[in-house]
Amino acid sequence: MKLNLKKIRSVFDFKKASKKRLFILVLLGVGAILLGKLAGFILFRVEMKRMGGGKAIGSLPKEMDIQRRAMTYETEGKYKKALSLYLNFMEKNPEHKRSDFFLFKIADLQSKLNLPREEVIHSFKEIIETFPDSYRVSQAISRINLLGEPVELRLYYEELMDKYPEQKAGISAFEILGSSKFLTETKEGSLSFCEKVIEKYPEQELGITAFRKVMENFKGKREFDKVGEYAEKIFKKYVPKKVSVAAFQELLSFYESQIRRDLALILCSKVSHDYPEFNIGQEGFYNIPLIREKQKNFPEALKKWCSFLKRYPEDSRSSSIQNRIVGIFTSLPSGQKSGLYSEITSTYQILLKKEVNINRGLTQSAGNSYYTQGKYGRALNCYRLLVSGTPPCLPKEVRNEVISEKYTGYSSGQLKGKADYWQNYFLFSKGKRDEAISGFNQILSGYPQMKEAGSMRYLLASYYLGKKNVERAKKEIKLAKALFPNDNLIISLEKKVVELSKKFADIDKQITEQEKITVSKGKEADKAQLKIGTLYLEKEDYKNALIAFEKVAKDFPESSFIPEAQFQAAKIYGEKLNNKEKMKKMLEEIMSKYPEHKVSFKALEIIRKEK
């Protein structure tokens, strides 16, 4: 369909246009304006929906509508109207979740309207008193600081510090009093002022903030020796109060910067021994294994982590500590693990009793430790919990429902066989199938008649079927059927093996036909040799596929199929046999010898991806 350009131009030719056409143009223009306004309205409503907590487009949240209208008035300089809107809203919604914002806007507008200074200050103070931990507090205090008299302000800020030593109101007041304006007036130094605050509030956040301000001042002036001296002074003076924890952490950082881990270790050991019931004792204990890790003494670090969890099982860092324990335990050589199995299992038992969340890594490590110690029943319980996905932190009654099987009457050997089964079943479920299959074969050689033998035979059959090892899959299915002749899963798997057998028989037939062509040395012989390699590749018989592809160049040195054969051989080395170096070397050789061939471009893509 072609556009009639003359007709379109005529519509917009005002000289020749009829009244009807002009009317259409006007309608189109009005329609465009209305569509633009509608689009703007919809976008505005969508934005209001986002800001107003998910209300529908057609029902703008009331507070957002008030705010929009008030801000419009404020932009136009109509402060009284804006103030009236906020006051009316707060009168009707005194407990609104954004009350701190509305109260701040009221005080701000009162200031803009030049209302009496006392009235404005009172409004800002109302925000601080009502919401002492709101982020609006620091803004309110800054505004009061501009309006008030220094003497009155000092008294007010000191009152805030006394009243709210743990909240933003008290901390913001401290920061104002610690500014140069007030310190100059009182002829008091920053250090002296902070020390008074620390002395008065050693158990509150205010005291900790004052201490950190001193540290910042020393570091800002690069007086690092004073950092260590002052941290040690505050630590000794106020231990075990909360401010001493901050001083303790600074002191540790100072020792670390000086590479004095011996002193850090002595300090941590002392506070953990002297103040085990206080925060500082807990922090001291927590830092001991951290220091041991930095010293590369991993067996000792693991012991200390275990000791920490035994003493403080409900510490908020329990999960990350468990990960550290597992990481260290799995990385240690076997010779260094012998003395640590009991540490792992005793820690696991204490966490179980306390019903603390235990991660899968520690559960598995505990299971392996029990197994090594010959406690096969307990190891078995760990593996059963892992396979079922049941968190060990659940109450004992719930755990016992998962571990429903009773092991009374079982010999040690039978328990060991069961523990082996569940351990390898867990590995199989986590994708470590080669390792699990090796384990299943060992178990079945020792306990061929155990209860779980059928399950293992089924898993072995499915594994070998996936590996295209038809003969071994057939053997495992036959043994599994002898145990469970009517099992639907085994019957279904048997059908898949039969189908694969037929497919492989057909491929073998095709290989035989192609081999006849290669023997003839005719025109299609080199192509047939390439086809043989492709057929073996389809069977996942990589050894014979490689032999077939390499024979293309060997038996047919002038063949045009050599680049393709070498490319396929290179991919087998890299993707199937995990020999990346061999693959890269072969691909580079292909690119050098056959730069214009299509496989050279494919080879270049693979090399780039490997980088």
C-alpha cells in the first residue's frame, strides 16, 4: 500500500483547505493537547502511588495530596495557606507515621512567616520531644541553634543529653556543644569536653560517641601514638562499662597497625577471663580466634571458635562462626584433624540442646566427625537430617519424627553401613555423584542385602544410564528388580535402558556401514570417517570418537574435512576430558593452518570465552 503524499499535503494546505478540513485539523490539535495532559496526569498518579505506599492510581493518599498542595502554596509564597493545610492535617491525624515531617514543615513555615521567636523554637522543640530518635532531630536542633541565645541553648542541650543519652536528640546536642562556637565561649578544649561526657555517660551511646570523637581528632591530626595511649587509658578506667568496649576495639586496631598481635592476644585473653558475663568479655573472646587465624594457627583458631560457641551459643554471629569452623575444618589436612573431631561434635551437641540454628555445613562436619569416631548412630542422625532438609535447631521431638527409625539391635557394622548410605545419598543429592556412586559400590560390596540396597541399585542404574553405560545400567536394574520386582520407578528406568540400547544398536549399525565406505577409499571415504567420529560422539564414547576424528587427517591427508575433524577433537579434549590446554593448542593450530575456514571463526570464539 503506497502513501498518497499529494492527498496528505492537501490536508495541511491552508490556502486550499475547506472549512471541513480546517475543522478536522483543529480537532486533531485539541485531541493531541488532551492526550498530552492525560499522559501527564497518569504519570503523576503513578509517581504518587509509588510514594504513597501502593495506593491505587485513582485514590491518591491523603497525606501526599496535602503535601503536594502545601508545597505548591509554598512555592507561590502563600505560607499561611500551606501552614493551615499542615495544621489541619495534624489536628485530625496526630499519630500519623509521617508526623515528624509535618511537624518540621509547620515549624519551618512559622519561621518563614516571622512568627515570634519563642513560638518557632517551641515548635522545633516539640519535634525533638516527640521524636527523639528521628532523623529530623538534627535538623530541628540546627534551626534552634540559629534562633536561640547561647546561654539558653547550652542549658537546653545539656538537658537533652541528660534526657536522651541513647538517642539522636542527645547525640545531636552533644555534637552542637562540642562545636567551636560553644567551646570558644566556655574556653574549654574539645578533649576536656569529651572526657566530661565520657565520665558522665560511660554506659550510654553518648559516652561512646564522645570517645569516638576524640579518636577522630587524634587520627585527623595523625597523632597515632595518642590513639593507643588514650584508648588504653579509657579502657583501664571504665572496664567493663560499655565505653570500654569501644576503647578495647580501638586498642586492638592500634595493636594490629603496629603488628603487635602478641599484645592483642594477651589483652583479649585477660578480658575474656576477667569479665565473661559482660559485653567486653564476649568481644575479647571473639577476637582470640580471629587473631589465631591471622597468625595462621588454624587448628587453635578452630578450637577457640568452638569454645566461643559453647560459651555464647546464642551470639548473633553464630551462623558466620559456624561457617568459619567448617571452612577451617575442611581445609585442614587429615593429620591435623585428629584432635578436632571431639571439638566439632561437642559444639554441635551444645547448639542442639540450646535449639540454636545449625547450618548444614556444621551438621555435615559433625556427622563426619561422629563417623570417624565410630559413633555411627549419631553420624546417621546427622546425615538423615541433612537429606531431609530438617533444621537441627528444631525441638528434639520434631527431629525424632524425621529420624523415625530405631537403631536398637543393630550391630556396629550395620550402623556403619546405614551411615555410609545416608552420607553418600546426601552427596548424590548435592550433585557430587561420582563420589557418591563410588561410595554406593563399596557399601553394596560389604552389605549387599541391607534394607537400602534397592535404593542404591536404582541410583546406580540411573547414574550409569546418564553416562550412557548401557551394559552396567542393565546389570544394576536386574539386581534392583530382584529386590523390588514391581517397583514403578525401576520399571520406568528399565524402559529407558531398552530405548537407549535400541538407539545404540542403530548407531553401531551406522558405524559399521560407514566403516565399509572408508575401507573402499572412494570419494566419500573421508566424509564417512568424519561421520564415524560424530556417531561415537553421539554415544558419548569419547575415546573412539577421538580416534575416528584423528584418523581423518592420518588416512586422508588431502581431505577438506580435516579442519572440522580437528575442531571436533579439540572440543572433546576441552569440554569432555577437561584438558583446556590441549584444546587451546589444537584450536590455535586450526586458526593458523586454515584461517579462512568457518571452524577458525568458531575456534576464535571459544578461545575468547576461555579467557
